[in-house]
Amino acid sequence: MPASPSTARAINDRLALRLLQSEGPLTAGQLKQLTGLSRPSVADLVERLRDSGLIAVVGEAGERRRGPNARLYGIVADRAQLAALDVRTESVTVVVADLLGAPLAEASLPMDDGTSTGPAVERAVALVERTAATAGATRLHTVGVGAPGLIDPATGDLRDSAGLPAWHRSLVAALTERLPARVLVENETNLAARAEQRDGAAHDRDTFVLLWLGAGTGAAVVLDGALRRGASGGTGEIGFLPVPGTGGLPSATACDGGFHTLAGSGAVADLAADHGLKAEPEPGELPAAALVRHAVETGHAAFLTALADRVAIGAASVAAVLDPGCVVLGGELGRAGGAALADRVARRVAAMSPLRTEVRASALGGAAVLRGALLTARDAAQDELFTTGA
């Protein structure tokens, strides 16, 4: 059945807003050309969107730069403010942005291992509030949170996980209570994959796996453009994958003996020590990432080959089950290893598997989680505002 007039208007409005999001400011004539709508329809939608406060005249275009036809329309970026959090075991990073996702303020806060739940939550929430105030945001519309651990697919809540601080789960509840905002939480590796697909190494792929190599290990699975979470939200818990060479097996409560024991940051640091590698981390840099970076900079082939042999076990296992065609090495270690590590892993996987699998280095590294959280907040806010004009 044909769409009702109101439905057709809503579809046209969203189409125009998405074009303004992706292309930047446009004239009514350019909107007509890109949407295929008639001139009266474009005029109507421009009037509706201006009345709703979603778009405004931001300049003029053309040689004469005068008159209605020269007006450039753009999304009103300060229509809503957003926040994104990257919650790690040892730190919290916050960025506050406008409706288009342009950062307005950013701040980080270290968290000591001994900090109890109440003080840790209070410090993290206060950091969000201070950063929002610095950005001039009196009211946050949507907050995206990236954290390690499992996300319950039924409720969207962060589940209790062994080895993770108790304050992680309490933080989400505190943010929901203290902030007049919608709070969305997602596994950090899934957010990194989202960011790599939008802005990074997987921008041209609808199907791929991001293999996270950082303080811990994980994976995010994107099939036919959709992120897959699994029945319990545990898709990608590759740290628990039983692998040869660890001298044991993982358990239901600990990934010791799994792939984590081969490729987690502690294991990589031990491997570097075995090869006589030493490196001083830069401020905020994961020590193991500094070692991998130093190995690349100095051309330490033996260490990089040994590391690639370990990483390839995880990549080949993923390829055997999913056949994604592309594996992105993400996280701080994946970014530090760059093409030098990715090329070695690709050759090793090709020797282990008949399934052709391209291996790429992350383009975003550790910053991917925060970027993914911001994209999540931005998309959710735009979905609501672009639909209702609220």
C-alpha cells in the first residue's frame, strides 16, 4: 500500500536530514537534486524542519550569493548535546559532543585498583558532569558507554563479570539516575568494530571480525552489516577460546589457559622480555603496546613473527567458524603492530586455513571505543530527533 501523506513527509524529512548529516550544508536546489523530490515538496520539508528547530540557514552559495535559492541549510548542531564514555578497569574517558558528533570537551580520570565502588562511581559521574559543564551542555540528550564485559541482549544492561571492577555495573545505574539523559551501554569491542566500520579499517566491509588485542582479548562479529551478539551477549569472548601452547584450559570464571594467555597484554610483555625487548611507554600508553611499537620501529622481526604466530591462532579460529573474509587487528596492540604485524598474521593464517582471509591493522586503535560510543549516542539521538523533531 502507498504511504500515507504523514508517513511520506516523515520519510522525506529523514532523507533530507541524513543528506545534511553526510554532505554538510545544502541549498534547496541541491536537496531537490539529491532527493529527487519536487520543488514544492522540498520547500515544504525545509519549512517543517526549520519550524522544528532542526535546520537553519547557515550561509549562502553560488556566484551571486543572494536570494532564497542561494541559502544554505544545515543541521542545528546545538539542538542536543551528547556524551560518550570509554570505561576501562583503570580509567574513564569522557567526550561531550554536539548533535553532529563534533567534540566540545574531553577529559580522562585514572582509577586506582583499590578504589571502592561508591567513590569510583561518584568520581566517574562527577567527571561527566564537569565535562558537560565545560562544553556548555546544560542537559545531555544521550550518553553512550563502552565497557568490557557482557551486555545482556534482553535488557541492555552490563552483566556482572569475573575480573572486572564492581563499579562498572554500578556506574551505568548512577548515570541513569543522575543525568537527565538516555544512557546506552555496549561492549567495548563491539563499539570499536562499529567505529572501524564507519571511519576506520573496515569502512568498505559489510562482513568482518575485529580481533581486539589490548589489556585483554576479544572479538566483535559483523555479518552482512549487522553486529552479532549471540544468545547471551557473549559472541566474541575469544579470550576463553581453548588454544594449544598455554598448558591449561580456561574455566567458566577465568580465561587463563585460553587465547587470552597467548595474546593478552601480560603475555605479550612476557614474550617481549623473552626476546630482550624493552621500551618506555608514552603517557597513557599500554606498556605492552609500547613494546610492540618499539619492535616495529626497530624492525625486530623475531618478536613480531612470534607474536604473529600467536595472534594467527585466534584469527584462524575465527576464520574457520565464520569465514568473514577480513579480520581487523584492533586495540592498542593491533594499532601498535600496524601493517608489520597484520601482514605476518595474514601469511600465517593463509598457511593454516583454506579460507581466504584478509588481515588489516586498526586505523583507530584504542580510540575506537570512545569513537564507537559517540557514534552510538549520535545515531540514537538523531533517530529520535529526526523522527519526532522533539
